[in-house]
Amino acid sequence: MTNLYFVRHAHSTYSADELNRPLSERGQEDASKVTNILKNESINVLISSPYKRAIQTIEGLTGIVGIDIVIEEDFKERLLSEKPLNDFDSAIAKVWEDYSFSWEGGESNVVAQNRGVRALERVLERHEGKNIAIGTHGNIMVLIMNYLDKKFDFTFWKQLDMPDIYKLSFDNRRLIEVKRIWDKGQEKPDNTSHVTSL
């Protein structure tokens, strides 16, 4: 069994610099909670998006498990558009309504999803049988989960917490179970018993 712990990053202090935007004070407090939850999950591998806020959300585990974080570019957040959009809510709704649509300079759902799934496939191939924590972002995380099960959709994305943790259990490439474990560390079955394969 391979267990992936997708960790949506904690709250960050807004800046136009997507790559280096740091966690806010609240985000740092929540990152400590993430560490406390995952330190009991026998994590063997740490992987993160290159974005600072994703790295900071899981870096508390490095000293506990004694390993460094491996950066995986393809777990970075989906690029919605090249330039800021006036109405983010309607802009993000539009790309989820039409998976092939993209704003100027941005990624469509199809393009971003394919990128994320390629990264997922590499992780499953390289780290079979391991417990892997992955620091990532809400949209790309849900797009990957959506590839595995269509119920993980725009509505699901909108109800995510920041941070949030979802444990995906695979038997070889077959998704067996999805559990949310962010809520104070209590595992919550999420309509499990999947039969999806990569």
C-alpha cells in the first residue's frame, strides 16, 4: 500500500510574488498543527511544490522524520492567467465549467490536470509502498483527485480548508480509499471504496 498525504498549504501573506509568498502568522500556527498530525503517520518521503508557502507548511516534518523535502515543479498551483483577473471567483468557475478553456497565458483544467497526474504517476512509481507527504495547492490537488474520481470537483474545492490534508491510499496504481485527516487529526472517511487505476 502506498499512502499519499496531499497537504494544501496554510494561509499565506499575499504578495504578487507567487513563488516566494510566505505563510502568515496564522498559517505558521496551522503548519505546526499539520506537523503534529503527520508526525504519527510514519512519513518516509517529503515532496513539495516549489512555492514557499507549500514548503513551509510541511517543513516542520523534516527534523522529525530526518529527511529533506524534494521539490516537484509539477505540484505547483495551476496558473489561472498571465495577468491578474478582476473577478477571481467567476474566473475560476469558468475554467471548471469548461475543462478545455483557459484565460490568456493560463492553464486550462485539462493542461493543469495532466501536469499534476504526471507528477502523481512519478511519485507512485518511485515510492511504492511508502508514506509520502506532498505540500501543494488547492486547485492542482483537486484536479489530480478529480482525475481519480469525478466527485472531487469545483464544489469540493470550494469547501477545502487552508490548510487541509487528504490521505489517498493506493494498491499499486489503484486508488483504494480517500480520507480527510485535517480536522484536528481525526480521520473522516470520504465515500471510500474506489476502483480507479492510473
